[in-house]
Amino acid sequence: MMVGNMWIIPSDAEKPMDKRTVRYEREHQITLKPFVKWVGGKGQLIDELEKLLPANGEKALSKYCEPMVGGGALLFNVLSKYDFAELYISDINPELINAYNVIKKNVIELISRLQEMQMVFLPMDGNGRKFYYYSIRDKFNSVKLADETAIEKASYFIFLNKTCFNGLYRVNRNGQFNVPMGAYKNPMICDEENLLNISKVLQNVTIVCGDYTLSKDFIDRDTFVYLDPPYRPISGTSAFTSYNADAFDDAEQIRLAKFIDEINATGAKIVLRQPNKELKTYGFANEF
């Protein structure tokens, strides 16, 4: 109550939220973005996907799983805004997963290599850039991925992604990367700030190279699962599915459907991106 010109407030009264603090925290939130371009990326669907994520503090699920992570557009949105206790990502592409792991464990060395390639590549004329691009592509295809070559391979992988045609990742039947050079005037080969921020948030993420079914042991009723599989082409040339040497054919689509049935039985909250880019949800109860 008010006494004279002074408010008398009980000592046990609940303190209102300080909106200045909330505004400060929102303005200083880390912004993350995918470190590579990726076919079928979810960037344009982020707003729609966010509507399906549990709000922090409101019966929030404790685990996040993305077994076909790709470029990780949703993942990085989640890492910058949500507080999941456990996170699991995987992909069957060993070069992509190697890049995630190198950013997590050896980001400084990776940045150094990328900066060097950027300094060499950008001042070159068209012919010089073409020669340099294809020399890096040849090195990428000839160097075997191993622990001792992980940083080198990751730097080649990111360089090629930033400078190749449309940021495609495509391999031939022998597993050789065969995308031609793109026509970018000033490509951002080394985004140092973003890479450093990604490295920080990946410290709490389990990163697995392998089939999506390996995530089954991680998934339970407290897990939010996002699946963005390659699409079934309606003809032999109408769609691109060869991100790796093995195509995601009809048999793979059937296997995926069975996997979704299995994890749906755990009570997990599942979002599946369908070929028409619509989102199909499983296990979403009214209270969620």
C-alpha cells in the first residue's frame, strides 16, 4: 500500500522481472549459422520448425536428436536458443562429420588453414582461381581421411563447399568429389567468428558418423527428434539424392519408415520433413 508518497512492499513479495536484463540477454545471444551450404538445407523452414520446439521452462524436453544433420540449420538455431541437456547428431557422410569434429576439437588449427587458403584464393584472377580450386579438389580426393589428416581434410572440405558450384556435395561412383568450381566474386571461406562460436556449443554435442539407426539407443520419451531424409525421386533424373556414393532408394525409404515407427513407440516427439517440404509430426500430445 502507499503511505504518503512512499510504497510499502511486503518483504516476501515476488520481485517482478527486470525487463532491462531480459533485453540485454536477448541482444547478446550468440548467433550461429551453418558452416557449410547443404542441399536440402532447412534455413527457410526455421520459423515453422521453431513452433514445434518446446519452450524453455515449459515442460521442455531434455534431449535433442538429429540423425541426418547435414548442414545443421535447425541444430545451430537450437544451440543458440535452447537448453537441451543432451544433444546427438549424426550423418553418414564421413567428410561432413569429420568437419564437425574438427571444429569441435581443433578449431584454431582449422581457422589458420582456411585463412591461408582465403588469402591465396581471393586475390587471384579467374584462371588462377580455377587452377587453385582444382588443385585443392585433387588433394581432397587423394588424401585419405584419418586422424592425422582430419584437419587438412576438413579445411579442403570447407574450402570446396564455399567455392564450388552452388555449394553442392556430390561424388561419383568411386566416391570422388566431382563438383566444378562456382563463380563467386568474394566467397567467405573462413568465417572465424562463426567457427569459434560453433566450436564452443559443440562441446556438449555427441557427434556420430554412421547410419541414422545408431541413434535409437539415444532416443526416448524425453527426446525431440528431427529427420530430414533425402527424397525419393519421381524419375531417374528428376531429383538429386547422391550426397554419397550410395543412393537413398526405395528400399532405404521403407527402412526409414520402419525406424520412425520404432522410435515413435518410445514416446519421442518426432518431426519428419516430407518431399513436399511439409512437416509431419509424431508423438505430439496436447500438452506439448
